[in-house]
Amino acid sequence: STRDDHTTPAGSPIPNAPPTLPAGYRLLGELGRGGMGVVYRATDEETDREVAVKVLGPHVRVGSGAEARFRDEARITAQL
């Protein structure tokens, strides 16, 4: 089968399923959710530190103002 653990047999996302993280990160749990998406706690296995991973919700359209705000927030947070 070509589906991953976070999709239905028809290939649509499972509601509230945790994200598939890039290699080197291990998901620890959900921290919270808001209007734009969900924040998860994870471990960066290379640096052995905990990180927060924010994932946009499926209702946020690509190219929308919400997506732009999400990207701006990520850029600003990365500078801290």
C-alpha cells in the first residue's frame, strides 16, 4: 500500500492525526491547538533538545493570508 499512517484508505488526511516529521525528529505529544493549527512537542535527536513543531490545519488554504501570517511567525520565531 502507498498510504502512510495518517491517511484513510481513500488517501484523505485523518482528522487530528499527528504530523509526519522530518528524519531526526521524534514526536512527543500535542501541546495545544488554535485557530490556524496544532503545536506539537518533539525532540531534535541530533541536538538532544525539545522543540515545538507547529502544523497548519487542513482548513488553511495555500496562498491565503493565514498561510502568510504562519510563514511570518516562523521567520520571526527563528530569529529568537
